[in-house]
Amino acid sequence: MAGKRKYLITAPRGKVNEGLQVGSYVAVADNSGAREAMIINVPLLKTRLRRVPFAGIGDLVIVSIKKGTPQLRKQVTYAVVIRQRRPFKRPDGVWVSFDDNAVVLVNPDGTPRASEIRGPVAREAAERWPKVAKLATMIV
């Protein structure tokens, strides 16, 4: 198995409608200096051959920074999806959707790169990523 990539392994998540795919532009909801990013890969996804990879709330994605400080622009980094516009249903029957699609930049080990998260964070993402939940001011 030499040469096989190792990614951060996380706890399994419940069924959430995937509202983002490769090529989606998302807002960066932290104070790292990035403002907008584009999803370029979903590393832990196993799916059909040639299907466009998709992601939902709480998923780890690889993004390219499109807008932000000159030091961060054009960088490729990991991020966690904390909000999506597409409605999804929780096990208690409540439908939830947000005003925008947003991510938080993280290191490969899952620790956030910033010290503050702007806006609400979905409960599904907070349960799966406790280090992100610590920085959240509001969990919905």
C-alpha cells in the first residue's frame, strides 16, 4: 500500500442532503484572511466512477482560496462545511437551511486555522468537529 494517501479520518455522519459539489464557491466564515473559496475535492468520498464529488454539512473538503489576503490567495487547504443553502431534514423532523454556503479553514489534523467563526454553525458540523464547535458563537 505504498504511495496511498492518508487523510484525516472522522466519525461517520448521519444522512444530510449534499448541497455542494466540486466547483462550488463558498464563503469562508472565519478570520483567517480568506473571504471566498472554491471546492476542488472531497477526499473521504467513495462514489461512482466519473460522478462529480459532493459534500454536505460537516464534511471535510479541499478548497482553493479565490478571494482574500495576498498571502492566502491561490493556496490549497482543507476546510469543513458549516452551512449550506440546500434544506436538509434532521432526525426529529425539522427542516434546516441557511442563507449561504460557508466553510471554516482547518489544518490536516482538524484544528481550525483561525481564532473566530462568524455566523451560525450547524449542529451536525459541531458534533463531528469539536474543535470547530469551541470557536462557534452560535450553534443552530
